[in-house]
Amino acid sequence: MATRVIAPERKEPSRRRRRSDYVLYAIRRSVSAQFGLVLLAAVLLVAVAGPAAWPVDPAATSSNTLAAPSLSLPFGSDQYGRDILSRVLNGIRIDIAIAVFVAALATVVGALFGVLAGYMGGWVEQAVMRVTDVMLAFPGFILALAIAAFLGNDIRNVILAIGIAYTPVMIRLVRGHALSLRNAQFILSSRAIGAPRWWMMLFHVLPNTVSPMLVQTTLFLAWAVLDTAGLSFIGVGIRPPTPELGSMTAEGAAYMVSGAWWYAVLPGIVIMLIVLSFNLVGDAVRDILDPQSR
Amino acid sequence: MLQFFLRRLGLSIVSLFGAVLATFVITHLLPGNPILVHAGFKIPSTIKFLEQQMGLDQPLAVQFQRYLVGLAHGDFGQSWYSGNPVALDLQQRLPASLELAGFSTILAVLVAIPLGILSAVKRDSLWDHLARVLGVGGVSMPVFWLGLVLIFVFYYTLHIAPAPLGRVGTFAELPHQITGLLTVDSLLAGNLPTFSDAFGHLILPGITLALVVMVPVMRITRASMLEALGQPYIRTARAAGIPYRKIVLVDALGNSLVNLLTVAGLVFGYLIGGAVLVEKVFSWPGMGQYALNSLLENDYAAVQGFILVVTTLYILNNLIVDVLYAAVDPRIRSASLGTS
Amino acid sequence: MQDERMEELIESVRLGRLNRRSFIELMGGTVAGAAIGGSALTAFLAACNPSTSTQTTTSKLAIVYESEPTTLDIHAFGSKGDDAVRMDTVNQLIRRKVAPGTYPGTQIYTDQFEGALAQSFANDAANNKVTFKLKPGLKFSSGNPVTAADVKWSFDRSMKSPTSYVGALMNLLTITNVDQTVAVGDDTVELHYTKFNPFIWDLLSITVTAVLDSKIYKANATSDDQWATKWAANNIAGTGAYVVKDWTHGVQMTLAPNPNTWDKGYPKNQQIILKVVPDPSNRLLLLESGDIDIARGLQYKDLKSLESAPSVKLLTYPTTEVWWMGMNTKIKPFNDKRVRQAVAWAFPYQDIIDNVWYGFADPMTSFIPKGMPTQDGSAWVYKTDVNKAKSLLADAGYPSGFSTRLIVNPANVEDSGSAVWIQSGLAKAGIKVTIDKLNEAAYNASLFATRDAPLFLFNWISYVNDPYYHAFFLLKSDAGTNFSNWNNPQIDSLIAAGMYEGDAAKRASISQQIQAITADEAPWAYIAQPKLALGMRKNVQGYAHFFDEIMRFWYLYKS
């Protein structure tokens, strides 16, 4: 009589669950990832709930100008008597919104042109890559500055300016990956059975470049906050009384010499925390998707 | 190999031309008549006269053609803001940027390489984490904010740094210009007071830029070192009894050197045009400030001159990097030949 | 953006092969690194000594102005920096006398005139001309003798040069043709007029009527540039106390004494260095450290601290500057007088004086500044009163207010500050103001050329201290500088009537009428008359203050 080995029932985990298990594992391993996630959650929470929790009008002027931080004015007041904490809380929303839109714009447009160039090859690729090369030859910040100066000072124009400046980076990245995928087995098979090229690009090539794209997008988010602040620092960009962290730092710079340190330092710290959270989470994403880079 | 190089060179020139053309179009489309920049009010007949004098009344294509012809003769056009030929302005501004960029690059490399090595060798240890925190922190700070904080602490509060007002004190005796770099020139002239004055003014903006730029150098060092240390021959060397330190410093680092040099070169290239914000905070009369002011003053020729110089540097830089890598790895050569 | 190439490089590091060439001992490299680090540290410590900030010598003065020189052509509009350089390198036929000033060791202008290049001057009413006789033996800085022909050439240039705006000024003197300027012999000049203008002496003492070295200018003229406009932008040749020794745009200009000066005893210093410092807070730093002897264009927020500084003194003077917010009367709803008056009632006057000028400004009650003859602020009844503003708006058909746009040049610190206060002040009356920041060129284009801004900020100072000169440029219907596009025929005829009026009482009453109408029609909301603030090292003496705020460097010296 054949013996039947009784093994305990083992439930095979589905593919999706395995990946999320890995994600959690990677997060548990890395202190910086945990810190980054917590920080990001805090930043987002403040962005969403902050202004409601501190219901002071960020544009309300008063005669209590350049007051040092106190209980009633935790971040002090600026030269117009406005509550800096309130301006910072509202400013976080604006900066994050700009960053998200910029990253979205650069990612979507960049990915589309990148996959077009990488997959189609020929003159399409040449045309796209030449334009990309020209754009990348400009110092990025100067390019954004020129576009913003051209379009006028408006939040929408700042998003466009920075987004356009970042797009060639994504184009280069996606094109590189599309290039290497062009001759992959599964692509060739699909072509052989007659799949149209646009189908191939959208549903086969692009999904396989999502990993590096995602990493770059997180970088875009971080850069966008810094560049928005930088543009506002120069004076190109947001019009008053819109609170924007970079312009607050810029205005505060003039008052630092006379001792009103809170005006420039505190918004700057907030910028740093936001960018830090984006960077840490971005690093964690990169570590998960591409452990080789550790 | 030669074919590769020529191809890249040709494409670079096309990119350069494209950049110049794009700049020309963009600057001329910027809102505001440059004639109205200075000194306020002008009656219409004056405006017409000045437009004629500056050649602004010609159609864009003619103006561009004139500009190209001028370029062929080495004439970069006239800056309306300064009244100088743009070539002269650039000649005065470029050394300032080179000095700052060079100093920051050296500083960044001096700090980043040891940190990167430590990070790789003592992987996942306290050093590694410290380095990575410093790295991420450096990249997350707005560079202009960092400059302001440093000024506040070291100049305003502690009084050990000089006032953030340019490259040198108001009445410093400027050395005879050989390289244009004040520190080098004053050393060559034996003028120590001016040297220490110029060096002192370099320190704060240099540290500000270095802190930000340090990160990629550190990461490349770490990555290259890790990859090198993982190679079988390292293990063999260890087994043979060669001291670890020698292995690390000579073999692993040696193999990473090409990458390090290229990164340093790229960092330097980026810093020339990309230090605008730091130049603004420290009143440093460099290329970034020049571009910014020219852009905001609708000074077309100056902006174009700036783009020309910086783009040429970028393209040269990229060309060298690409050629270096192709020389090292034939696979890249053949792969790239079919693409850009 | 900071490391896009770095990311690429990391990629290529992974894709590519690492070089297996071995390199020379990096021990050597680390030693070299330590050497560099060591010397860097020593140099840092050496540079740490704050007393390396060099002091100026007793005969050299470093001055920072609120704007840098841009064009030296005396007949073209210029910046404040231009005014100073021009005034100090050329002379006019006459000039104002000075008297001891309010601060010890300073002087101040008077309303009496004395000859500068002219030995004598007089009005020959019977023959409708003014006559000037030049001092004997005068030379230009080049060594060329000063002759009546030079005077005539200079006045002709002021009317004929394509970049000159001075023709309009000469027209005010009823001099419309170059033939009205006559050189008689080598040393006498006659200006023939049709109507005598009482402010002719004033006009002939300002820079635009200076005497230029015609030989030099003619030598630099070309066939399509007969008046040497191109050369004149960067060069100047006259009889002034100084000559331009060198000029690096955006950095500094050096003025050295004119070897052929006629004004014996002046200049009282050996060199003037005009430094360009774009950032106002940097100007303060330079002044306090002693790198700069005189600083103008300081931020008003810093002035209070200067009052108690140990080595620096603060001088403030009331000015005849007028700062206003203009309402474009051709753009709805500012074509309606009630709306304009409503804005004047809602305007936050005190907030701006307190928080933008930190108290260093006087209220402005008329378009004619205090300090100019015939000023009368009685007609300006407006004070910040939101309710009055709201009721006027309701009358005009805007019970819930309206939206509009204010353009600002962000390079002007005070305007930028005022804009925010104006925005919040007018919002209380329901007027929603969007602030549009335009760079210099775009701002000027919008203001001068397209005139498409509903609200704008502007300031002005008249170099001829006369109400009709002032009104001519600011209020006359077709005046190029009437940015509000305000056309009022009554004002025009009043200006014409008062311009040549010789009787002082009649002059005053016509002026008062003009001021009353302007206040009632309110095309402007008057902001303030800022004080001029100068920071000076304590050892700087001799400063002579003029209402035109142009610094005459030749009086300055250090004790």
C-alpha cells in the first residue's frame, strides 16, 4: 500500500500579495524609509487640515508688524503684520499642489514623448531627441526662469515653466528604457501577431518602464518644491498676497539682518521638511524597485 | 571610434545651434521693449530712434542673421545694460563663476570622497547612515536659504566671515589679471592680503554650494566602491593577505576614479551656470547673476552670450564624458551608434 | 534639477564597465588633500580677522547711490545715479547759492542764484531776452576754452538731439527755435523769448542746460548720429569738478578731480568711487563696516537703528518728491469721478506711512509737494474712511465693489510694500485688487506706451521747483507723463494762464485753483512725500543738500 504523505495545507500567496509583503519588509528594514513616510504623512496632514486648525486669514494685514514668535503668533508676523504661521500653513498646500502638477505634467508628457522616441525610432526619435538635447543644454533653472518670465507671474505659469523644464529628463529616461525593450521577446511576439504600434507602446512598453519612471517622479516632486521656492526667491512667480514658502524666505532675508530671523528661517525649515519627506520616500521607492542600487 | 566621436561632435553642434536659435526666439518674445528698461520715460520719437540705432526695427530673421554673422567674427553683440561688448562682460564674469565653481567642487570632492569610501566600506554602519543623512539633508535644503542661514550665523552673529558683498573687499588692491581667478592671481603676484581677502569671501558661498553638490559625488563614490569591492579579485586579494586598507584605497578607489572624475567634471559644469541663487545671496558677480539680470532687463545679446558659453561648456562636458565611456566600453559605442 | 545628470551617471555606472586600470598611490592623494585642507584652514583663520575690511583714506570717498549710472547723455532721461554723475562733471551758466544747513557741518540750498560759468546774467525785458556773460579764461576738462559757441551748441543739442526730451522744457521758456539762442562774440550768450517765464533762472541751473565741450562731442558724431548720442551715452565732457576716470557697469564708477576746474578750492576730496550695490541691506552692511562713506537708498526699516549707531550718522531731509497711485481715467470704472473719490476715501494712508516708510515720510495733501511754492493742501479732504468709500461706490453703481489690477515694479521696494497695504485697504471697501509684478521694461511699456493698467504706482520729483512746471508735466492733457490719461481742459487753460504770470499773488491763486480741481477729481490717490535719508560715516563733512536730491560731491571731505 502506498503511503500518503500528509503535508500541512499550504496556501500559495497570490502574486500581488507577495509584492506588498516585500514592500512592507523593505520599509521595516530601513529607518530612513520609516522616517520619510511618517514625515510625508505629517506634511500631507498639515497641508490638508492645517489651515482649518489655525483659522487665521493669511492675507490679513495688521499694525503688529515684525513681531517675534509668541503664543499668539507661533511663527511671528511679517512686515505687513500678517501671521506667518497661517501663511506657512496655506503655503504648504500651494507648494505641494504645484509640485504634484509639475511632476504629473513632466511625467505624462515626458513618458509619452519618450516612449514614442524609443519605440518608433527613425526620424521621430531624431526629432524628439534633438529638441530634448537643446532643452537639456540650458541650465535647468534658467530655462524655467525664462519660461516663467515669458508667461507672466501666475501659479499656472510657474507650473508650466518648471514642468516644461523637467520634461526632457523624463523623455531621456523613458526613451532609454523603451529602446532596450524594443527588441524584447514579448514585444517581438506581439508584433508578429499584428498588434498595432500605439497599442504596443501604451500597453506593453510603458507599463514596463513604470519602475524607473516612478523613481524619477519622486525626484521631480522634490525638485519642484525647491525650484518653485527658487523662482519666488528671485521674484518671478507667485503674485502677492499668495503665500509661497520661497517668496516668504526671500522677503525674510532682508529682515534677517535687523534681527527678525523667524521670517526667513522658519519657512525655509518647512521647505526643507517637505523636500526631505519627498526625497526619503523617493529613496525608499527606489530601494524597493531596484535593490541593486543599495 | 573616430566615427563615434565625429558623430557625437556633429550632433553636439546641432544642439548648440538649436540652443542659440531657441534663446534668440525666446528672448525676443519676452514681454517688454528693452529700450524702455532704462531710466524711464522716453518720447515716441526717441524710442524710434533708439530702435533704429540698436537694429531692433528689423524683422527677426534679419536680426538673427546679423547676430550669426557677428558671431563668426567673434562679436557677441552689445549689452545694452552695460554698454560693453558682451564678449567683454563674459570675460569679466566667467572667471568669477569659475573660481566659485572650482572652489565648491574641490571642497565637495574633498568631503564627499572620504565619506563615500567610509560609507561603502562600513556599509550600513553608523558612518553609512550619517553620510546618507547628510546627503539627503543637503539635497533637501533650499540652497538660498542655506546661504542666508550661514550668513546670519557666521557674519551677522559671530562676525568671523566677511560681509557677503562679492569677491573681495571694497578697497582691496586687485592683482594684475592673469587667470581672472582672484585667489590664484594674487598668489602669483605675491599679494597675500588680497589673497586672504578673496579666499575669505569664497568660503561661505563655497560651503553653501558644496553642501548641495556633495551628494551625487558621495553616492557615486559609494556605488562605485561597492561594485568594485564586490568583485572576485578583491576577495582574492584579501585571501592572499593584502591589507584591507590598501585594497580599498588602491584597487577599489582606483577603479572608481574615472567615475569620480567625470562626476566632478559634471558638477563643475553644472555649477557655472546653475549657481544663480547663491550668487544672488552673496552678491557674487558671476555668470548666473549676469544671466538673471540680463533676462530681467531684456538684454538680448547678453542672454544669448550667456547661453552660448554655458551651452558650449555643457556640451563639451557631455561629449568628453560620452567619449570617455565609449573608449572604456565598446558595448556603449555600438549601442549608441544606432541612437543619439 | 540639481542632479539630473548625476542620476544618469549612476545609471551608466551600473550599465558600463568599471575601469580596471590601476592608478598611482592614493596615499599621495590623501596627503595632498590634507595639505590643501591645512592651508585652507590657515587661510580661513587669517581671513577671519574682521579688521581686514579696509578703511577709505581721508581723501577718497566711497558712495553708494540708490541707482547706478546708466547713460551720461545730459539731454536724455536718466536714473538718480545719472543725475549725480552729470551734475558733478558739467556746469551750468548759473547755480543756486548755499547757506549753512540744519545739521552741523552741512549746507543747504537757497532760492537765490549766482553765476557759475556766467560772470553776470540779467533779464532785458524791453528786448525780450536774457543775457549771460561768461567768466574769462574758462576751460573744459580737455583744455579746450569755453566759448559762447559751446553754450549755443549745447542748447541746440538739447532741442535737436533725437534722444532729448529737453525741447519740451525749452518750449516752456517760449524758446522753440534754435535761432533764439544767439552767441555774441566769444563770451556772451543771449536767449530770446516771446514771453518771460519766471522760472527761467531755475531751469538754467539744472543739468539739462549745462554747457558741453562741443569740440569733443562733434568729433564723436557720425553722419547718422550728428549729435553723438551713442558716444554721449557712455562719455561726458564738460567743466565740472570731476571727470569720469573709469566706469565698470554694474560694479563701480570712479570720478577724479578735473585738472582744469574753474571753481578754486574744489573739489575738497581727491576721488569719488560710486559703487553699485543692488541690494539695499548690503548697503547698510557696507556703511557700518566702513567700506562705504555715504549710503543712499537705504531701507527705511533700517533707519531707526542708524540713529543710534556709534560710527554712523543719519541725515534726513523733507523732499519735494510726490508718490501716488494713479487711476487710469480711460479705463472703467475709473472714468467715474465717484469711484476715484471712493478709492481716495478707502486708501490706507497712515498704514503706508507707518509700515512702508516707518514714519520717515510726510503726508501728501496736494499734487504739489510741500516745499514747492504755492502748495495748498486744503482741498484734499480725504482720510481713510471705509464707509464713505462704500457709499460712494454704491452711488456709482458698485454696491459690492469690483475687481481691478495694480501694476508694480518689484525692484521698487516701497512700491512693492505699498501695493500690499493698498490691496488689503481697498479690500475693506469691496475693491479686489490683483497685484501684477512686471519687470522694469514691461512696467515702463505698460505705463508709457500701452497705458493699459487700471492702477499704477509712480513717483516724481520736479527739478525746477515751480508749480506750473510741475503741473505741466503731470496734469496737462497731452503731457507724455500724464499716465492717468486725465484730460481736463480747465486745468490746461489754468496752467497756460499761470505759467507766465509775473505777479506772485495771482500765481498762487491760479495754482490753488488747479490744486482744488485736482483734489476733487482725484485722478490720483496721494500716498506720501518720503524723506530723503542719508547714512554717513561720522567723519564725513561738508554735505550740501539740494531739493533735487542730487549730490554735489565737490563739497565733501573727511575730518
